[in-house]
Amino acid sequence: MSMAMDQRAPAHETAKAPQGERAPARIRARGLGKRYGALQVFRDIDFEVGEREIVAIVGPSGCGKTTLLRCINGLIPLDAGEIVANGERVTQPIAGMAMVFQHFGLFPWKTVTANVAYGLRMAGATRAEIAEKVPYFINLVGLAGFEHAYPYQMSGGMQQRCGLARALAIEPNVLLMDEPFAAVDAQTREILQFELLRIWSERPTAMVFVTHSIEEAVLMGHRVMVLKGRPSSIFEMVDIDLPFPRNRSTLLHPRFAKLREHVWRCVMDEAQAAERELHV
């Protein structure tokens, strides 16, 4: 099978690269701003994401994390600034970019195979390409044996695996995820976190994901973007200098605890201040 992303450097090489030597940017964002009427959601947001880099976005509820992700995907228009992905200015969803939603987004009347094939069909893939790629990605996410199952027959974790397979099947070089594990139980969430890290190590790509879990952000990200303020902006871009590959032992690493505490303080100081304001 010919897979474009197979040409990329191993994940451990990306993880060990010094901050100033990251691969060329896959996403460039400059001066981003978004408002809804009189409400300014975020402003003056600048960042880049490398070709094989995972960036997690965290921040207090209502700070615009999901809105920012949807702007990156071209689903929501910006009011200021510019996003360039894959060398193309983003004004609508573009080729080479895929999104995984919080609530799976599967078609209930389609089987696993049909759901995974959907994006390929929309991209104009031939029957031969679909027949080759769909089983590969079903197997990659651990759903072999469930090809003919419908969403209602599967657990939440299995449904999210199916949604991930559908996104990966188009072989994106930018993968966006909005709280991808929020709708599953804690045990399944932990399993899926490590499964996603395994998949990324096999097929590294630029990844941006929104999460409310600070532990998840530190576990999975090369960097964590902390949004704060009203309107929000980037308070800090935290480098996560933990070695790859990451696994359950990473959670016990002393550096993990320090980074988690640092990100927690960045986020929670403002969240606690906002809660006090509401009770005045």
C-alpha cells in the first residue's frame, strides 16, 4: 500500500527535536479574531503547528476553544487575521484537513465500513482505492471484525474509533479534534488516549485538539496552548518536554506532574476568579 504519510520521520525524532528546530509549519495563524455581534470571542492569536506536531488547546469554559478550532477548519469565518494550512489560505474546509467531533458524527444507517468510506467517496476515490484503504484504517483503529456493525450496536469508544478511522482514511496532513474523548467513560478515555498516541506514532501528522482535561493535554501534546482573557488570547504556549513514545509510565514521570501543575495554574487562576465574580 502506498501511504503518503509513511515517508515521515519516526515520532521519536520529532519529539526529541529542540523547540527552535521543529519541522516546517503545517499551519500558520496570524492576528486571528472572532466576534459574535458585540461579543469579541478571541483576538490577536498567532501560532504555528509543525508537520508532525501535536498541539493541545486548553482554557476556561467559554474562552473560544471550539470556535478557534472550527475557524482553523474553515467551518466558521474569521473576523480578523489569516490562517494558512498546507500552503493554502483557509476560508472554507480544504483538502488534506480532517476533523473528529466530540459526538462521533457517524451516520446511524451506515455500517462501520460505509462510515469509514464516506470521506473517501466524497473526495472522489475510486472503488479500488476505497477497497484498499478502508480495511487498513479499520484495522489501524482496532475495529477489525466489526466492519458490518452499525453505530447503535457499538460502545461509545468503538464509535469514536470509527470516527477517527473515517478522518484518517483520507490521509490528512492536518487532524483537528474537538474534545474527542469527552463523550466516553474515564476508562475508555484513557484507552483511546494511548491508542491515538500509538496511531500518531505510526502515521505522524500535524494535530490540534481541544480538551478540558489538563492531564490529557500534557500527556499527548508537544505543546499546550493556554487561552485566557475576555476576549481570550494566548496566555502561554507551554512546551511539553516529555520523551516519546508516551505510555502509562509517563503519568508517573516527575516532569509530568510539574507540567500538569503549571498548566493547571495557568488555567484555573482565571477560572476561579471568574467563579468568584459570579458570586459577588
